[in-house]
Amino acid sequence: MPVAPPTAEELKTLLGRPHCEVWNKLTAFIDANYDMEHLWNSGGAAWNYEYKYRRGGKTLCALYAGKNRIGFMVIFGKEERAKFEADREKFSTETQSVYDKAQTYRDGKWILFEPKDTALFGDFLKLLQIKRKPNRQKRREP
């Protein structure tokens, strides 16, 4: 259900300064690689807000904002799970563990991370690339 986006100050108060910094770096990181629609929704029972990245009716990923915590979720269908499994050694043991513990539903495997820093951002980009190739070109210096 769509909701009004929180102000920067409301988000900072909700997440706490360290998590807000990770949130800002994560959204900048995704925005640098993907040109997507941004949708704010209610976060359901577990989170205050959901911030979804979508394009052409398909969701790339979602970020979740809660009291002093953030979530980063990617949902993999059957083909995407096969791609991850084929390349799983290219991911950190932490990412492999989160993947292995993730619940699989009829619509896919819901992989939820609760990052506290930027350590897994490289893995996040590889996970997103399994979903969709980046569609934003990095600008080169002349």
C-alpha cells in the first residue's frame, strides 16, 4: 500500500544515524547502477516502510526501514536461484548463509539481509545483476 515518503529527518530518526548512513549509501549505490522507479509502501508488521525499486512492472529489490535497522531484500525465482547456485562460490560465506536460510515460497526465494555496514555491497550488486543487468552507464571522466 503506497504511503507518503518519510522526510530525511524522519528517516534518520527512525533508522538511527549509523543505519541511516548505510541506507543512504545503499540507495546511492543502487541508483548509480540502475534507473528505476522508487515506490514507498507500508512496511507491514515487521517494518515501518518499504522502499521498492521497480521497472516495467518488475521489482528489482526492496529496502526496509525499521527502528534502528534496515533490510535489503531480493526475491529469486527458479532461474535466478539456478544462476546463484552456479556461482555461489563467488559470494561471501555470509551471503551464502543468508541465501541458504531464506524461505522459499511459491513465487520465489525471499533473501533478506539486515546490513549494518557496506561490507556486503559487492555481493548485493552481484545479486542484483542476477535479477537484471545494470541499465545506467557510469560516466567516464574525459
